[in-house]
Amino acid sequence: MNKKQKKMLTRILITAVMLIVLHFIPITGIPQLACYLVAYGIIGYDILRKAGMGILNGQVFDENFLMAVATVGAFALAIYEKSGDYNEAIAVMLFYQIGELFQSYAVGKSRRNISALMDIRPDYANVEVNGKIEKVDPDEVEIGSIIVVQPGEKVPLDGVIVEGNSSLNTSALTGESLPRDAKEGDEIISGCINMTGVLKVRTTKEFGESTVSKILELVENSSSRKSKSENFISRFAKVYTPIVCYGALALAILPPLVRILFLGVDPQWGIWIYRALTFLVISCPCALVISVPLSFFAGIGGASKEGILIKGSNYLETLSQTKYVVFDKTGTLTQGVFEVSAVHHSNMDNAKLLEYAALAECASSHPISKSLQKAYGKKIDRSRVADIEEISGHGIVATVDGRKVAAGNGKLMKKLNVSYHECHSVGTIIHMAIDGVYAGHIVISDIIKPHSREAIAALKKAGVKKTIMLTGDAKRVAEQVAGSLGLDEVYSDLLPSDKVSKVEGLLKIKPEKDKLAFVGDGINDAPVLTRADIGIAMGAMGSDAAIEAADIVLMDDEPMQIAKAIKISRKCIGIVYQNIVFALVIKFACLVLGAFGIANMWFAIFADVGVMILAILNAIRALSVKDL
């Protein structure tokens, strides 16, 4: 509890004790009224002050005004009737303040959840100046500076490791509990925690442009983007509160006037004023005004803890209606990294064939060459290689350990008059010939992510009608990937501009209520991310373009997070609708009972504070997203 909450709890306890004591002390008249007024002042002075300020500022109709009028009116009625029963007026204020304390605690809990994410904000950076380390504000560090990150410290700025090896805790950014290894030459992003070794990092961005700043800005601004439900509640409260106030006034004045003027009976002013005051207490829209934004706030907070950053409650609401999910292939469903996936028809040990291929390709910087060198896994000894000749559009011929090695496509084999085996696997095929004899072929392909198939199945289970893949790859490759993942549709050979046209076409043919989400890795997907109903960027750690263009940012590149994000949004929206229906049904039922005199002030307290507490308890459930 913070200082303000502790102060409120003290006021509530003092007032509760005073009410109990006054109930048993035999005092009447002015001393009794004075004691109850002291209790009322302790519990209600801030509400009376806010109501007064609202009237002075021309913003009369709010919950503070309703509470002030209802409780002051109940006091005045007890004095007028000389009943000496001031308990109701104080009880209304007491339980209202209990509800407010409860709400303050609930919002605090949600904020602490987001604050856990905010913990990624670094307090300082260790800059190396003339061999000495100085602690400075991250804002003051220039691009190209060398910073030192000790074990246990947060990485303050994005950069490249120039010295050292370590494990990085990225859980605050990605929700992923397993540490990631980092070594010299690797890119490193701000917000991670260095766990083991000392790292020297050359900064590549200023603090304001670093990943951590972008994320914090995104989360802090999320509350400004209101959903339709929140906007409805705001508009509803603005119209509802004045209507209720005028309704209560009419209930206090019209029935007594009708009784005098038309029925010629006792007007019963006390009864009707009491009913009007009860009507005011019941009508307070706190349950709606507090619980709906709190549900969204909790949902966004719970999602951020799992590494799913949602830019506003409007996007959370749209995501819950998603029925079409369109994927970019590379980097989203596949790893976007070319790897050796198979060796076929080799007449020697596979490792030996890979060694010959890697050495022959050692002078090339082509991604295919890099994937061969990675598969070989050892340091390349260039002294073993001579006479490297690159034949454009065919491949490479070189002498390795005195043997003539050819590595390339089918055209190269034909050129060298080497008969070769066609490969039916999907990917890039590197045919190998050693000393003019065919030695087999190596298959290099973009590897499908381990959980991509499960992710598609999870989306179907979550109620997504259609999963579609767009790719620039050849039709054969695209269809093989789509078939293995269980996707409904696939469109291949697309340029980035074609992807936008395809998404626009899908937007036209889908039902209006169903929303379309596009999932990309954010590298060249910005136009499509902004065109879809909802843009989701995956693996956005370090990608500014993705964080800017997307509506939802998945900090990890795990495709299972997409289904989780949809489930979080649906749980949150379900809670919002539950609270709206529950609060309105109870409110209107109790208003009718209050108008007919069936509900008294104690009943009104339940209708106001009880419903508010139940709605807040329900809203807090949106924080719990771990097991979705």
C-alpha cells in the first residue's frame, strides 16, 4: 500500500470505530449531531471538496456530486425528522470510500505489473573514458561510445558487443525465461540484464531511439488509445449522470405535489426526499466508469508481462474480433535463416562433403556460402584452398587439398559434363563434384520454426476462420511450407507491393465484422502492417520499423504468441462485457426498487459499492494470462 492508501485506510477505520462507539453511547440532540458530523467530516471531507470544486469549474455531474448530495441530504432529512439516525448518511460515504480504496489498490496492482516492464529502464551507463569507467545518464551517451556492462546490470543502450561473452536475461522484453548467449560481434539491445560476463559494447543508437525507450513510450501511450467500449462508457456517464440527478429531483418534488394538488392528501415530503436520495446513491455509475478502463488496463498489463505489447485498448478490442490471420513467410513462420537441411547421394561421409563445400565457397559472402560454412562449424583454413573460380549463375570451382572441387547448380554439372541426381526436396540444391566425379548434393532451405504448426492449430482452435500465407518465394517452396503447416491459402511470387494489394483484396471479400490481422517480422512489412485491420510485428527486438508500424508488437519471434494475444484480448473483452451487463442490470433493477420505496439506503449502498467491488474483482482477472 502507498502513503495515500494507508491514509484512506486509517480514515475508514477511525470512522468505523466511531460509528460503533456512538451506537452504544447514550447521547442525543446537539452533542449527538456534532459527534456524527465529526465522523462524517473524517470520512467525507475530500468528496465534499471535490464536489465543490466540480461545481465551481462547471463540471457538476460526477460521482462526487452524487455522493455529496445523497449524504448531505440524508443528514438534513434526519435533522428535519428529528430521528437522530445519522448512520445511513455516514455509512453511504464509508462504503463508498472502501470501494474507492479497493479500486485504488486494483489500479496500483495493474500499474505494478506494467512497472515490472518499466524496470527495464536503465538508471545509468558505464562509459569508458581514457581507460576509466564513469557513470553517466544514458541520455548523455553518444553513438559510437564504448560502454561497459557489468554482470547484474541492465544494458542501457542498443549496440554491438566489441569484447566479452555473457548470458542475457531478456524476460522483461520477451516473456522468455531462458537466457540468451551473447558473444563478441553480436548485436545487443537495451533492456536486457547482463547475467555472467563483463561486456564492452559500442553504442549504435542514442537512448531516445533505443529499443527500451521505444517500448516504454509505447506502453505509456497505450492508455490514450480508447476502445469503442471505453468511449461508450465515457459518453454514457456524461449523459446518464445528469438524467439521474434530474430524475431524483423529480422524484423528490413531483409525487408530493401530485398528492397535494390532485389527491388532497398528506404530501409525505420526508418519504419522497428519502427515496430520491436513495435513488441518487444507487445511480452512481462508479462500477462502469472504473471497471471498464481497469479491465483494459489489466489486460494490456498482463499481455506486456508476456512480451506482447498492445498499443491501446482499441487494438485489444479489434484483436478479439480477428477471424482472418495473414502471415508473411520469412522470419514469421520460418526462421529466415538459410541452413543445410539435408545431404543426399553422397559417396563419402556427409561431414567431409560439407567440409569440401565450405572450403570451396570460403571466398564468397553469399548467404548460401555462409550457411555452408556454418554447417561445417570449424574455422576455415584458406591455405588449403587455391585456384578459386566463380562462374556466374553456375557456382564455384576450386582446388581443395589438391583435389578439384566443383560446387553449384545443375548448370555447373552440365558444363563440367558430370552426370548428377535431380533433387525433389524444396530448397536451394548445391551439387558437388570432386575430381570430375559426382559426389552428391546438399539441400539448403529456410527452416520452419519449431512451433509454427502448433501455432496455426492454436489459431484454428481460438476460432480463426482462415490462415493465409503471403511470400515472395517460388510456388513450389511456398506450397510445401503451407502444406506442412496446415495453412488454408498460400500466395507466392509476391513483391512487397503485391502483398499490400493481396491484403486489400482479402479485406474486401471478408465479412465486415470479421477483422483481418497481418503478421510480419517488421523488416519490409510496414506498408502491409498499417493496411490490415490489425498489424502484428513479431520478433521486434531491435526493429524500430516494426515498433512504429505495428499495432501489436510481439517481442519474441515465437509464433505461439499470436494465438495467446488473441486469447488475452478475448478474455479481456469478455470481462468488459460481463461488467457492463452486470452493472447496468443491477443498477436499473435497484433504481426501480428505489423509486417505489422498496429499496432503502442500505440496499443502495450494496447497489453502488457492492457492484463496484464485484466489477473490480472481475476486472483484475484480466491480469492473469499465464495459462491462456
